[in-house]
Amino acid sequence: MLDRDDARTFAPLNRAFGAVFRPGRLSVGLVAPLEAYPHRAVPTLARHLERARLADELGFSALWLRDVPFDVPSFGDAGQVFDPFVYLGALAAATRRIALGTASVVLPLRHPAHVAKAAASVDVLSGGRLLLGVASGDRPEEYPALGMGFEDRGDRFRDAVEYIRAMAEDFPRASTAHGTLRGGIDMLPKPAAGRLPLLITGGSRQPPDSVARNGDGWMTYPRDAAAQGRVVDDYRRRVAEAGLPDKPVMQSLYVDLVAEADAPPAPIHLGFRSGTAYLRRYLAEVRDLGINHVALNLRFNGADVEETMHRLAGDVLPDFHD
């Protein structure tokens, strides 16, 4: 498990990567929409830009958007509704400091040239605040709607990562199932710091060694402490065995923050209901397991969302600021 006093730094990529991810430290972000909608699939998106600006002002480190091309009833969540890259453009203009992340772009459903150009555009327009989370996707209904197969999505994911990496080069050369780049054309803009921070979600239908080698970090899900410690240690072991510098790990977490600060935890979907005291202890525990960032999702929150954001900023964030 990671020593909190370890003086190593992660590879410098862009402004967001350096601010959100630090060895032995944990930062806290939020998942859009910044709204509670526990009993319906589609949020109202009330005051969504005002709440994004509030998250920025209160000191949350990142705001994360999901890629949900279609409202799939069996999935039960339409995410933030807007296309993530269009919405990232609006958020880049509406905010100043907060990192803007995708969690995650479903690469097999998009041509990687479009992903690379859109992501680099957001990165430049926001002053280096983009974190590009990518995934292979988990909603089978979407694939036939786009004329794509579900079973071979892992192959297309792998080729898309290679293509996106090549697009950061000048007059790139690459040959994948998505197309051939022969060095005679270029794509602009280039990422703000020369390379997009690319975070792989889960396994994305790839071997674990490939996930460790080819991403700039790893996005995973909440588990009990013992299991989370094992998977984080395994990821970092694979990174080290590949001869690569250390890389960050982040996770998501649904929370329902109740008024009583000392309220004990009760399980909810992929998270828990509790007071701020338990949430602080939980975040400190996962930090000590090697998690560098936790993205809080307030979909099931029972209290007013803006009031909850203020409580988190006052009672939780100070524990995780230097």
C-alpha cells in the first residue's frame, strides 16, 4: 500500500492531472449532473451551470461527465443528458480552476479521430483542465443502433487508444482498424501540454498488464477495503513491472449525506448513506490504500444538493487539502 509521505510525483501531463493526482494524497470531485434524481432516469438539469461554478468556487478538484449516447431504460440513468464534449465546452467557459473529466468516453462507439480532436479542443480551451477517461462500454443496446458489434468492442477500444495517442504527434503515422495515417496530414489543436491524460476505466476488455501499460491512470469502482487494497496494489505492481513510473488510481462513490454528522453508514447503490464524520474516515482509508481521487455522485442524496456541496466543502474537503 502507498506511503502517504512518498515524495514521488506522477508524470507531468497537463494542469488538471498535476492538480488532481498526487502520490499519497487524495482529492475529491463530483459527478454531473449535480442533482438528486433517485426515482427517475432523466435529471431536470436545474441550475446545472450555476452548480458547476459553485463546485469550482468551493474547491472541489474535478467535475466528471459520463458518455450516455442513448437513454436505455434497462440502464436507468441518462447521465447529464448533454453530449459530454459539447457540455465540456460550456463548462470550460463557465469555470476557472476545476478539472473537467470524462468518466468515461465509450471509445468503441466513436471514431477516435473525433474523440482526439474534441478532447484536445477542450483541453486547450480550458487551459489544460481535461482528464480523458475512456471505457469499452457496458450497454449492449447501443451497439446495434450504431451498426457496431458488442462482442468485439475490446478490439476497437485497443485500436482507438493507439489512434488517439498517435494524434498528439505532428503529422502522425498509425495504422489501425479505424484508419491509416501516413504522415501527410495533421490534426489540430494539439493537447495543451502535448499529451492527453488518458485514464482507463475498469478492465475495458483488456488484459490487466495492458491496462497498466497503456493508460496514464486507472479508474475503478468502490469495494470493501481489503479488496480495494488488493486491486490497487496489483495495478501498481503491473505498472512497476512494465518499467513505468507510478500512475494514479481513482474511484467513484455514491453518497447520501445526512444532517447528523455522526450518523453511521448504511449501504446504497455503489456507496453509502452517512454523516460527514464517517465519510471523512472512509476517504482517509481509501487514500491510505492508494486511491488518489474519489468522484462523489449525489444522485441518491436526500438533502438539497447545493446545501450538501457546502457541507462537503466545509466539513470534508479541508481534511484532504495540503
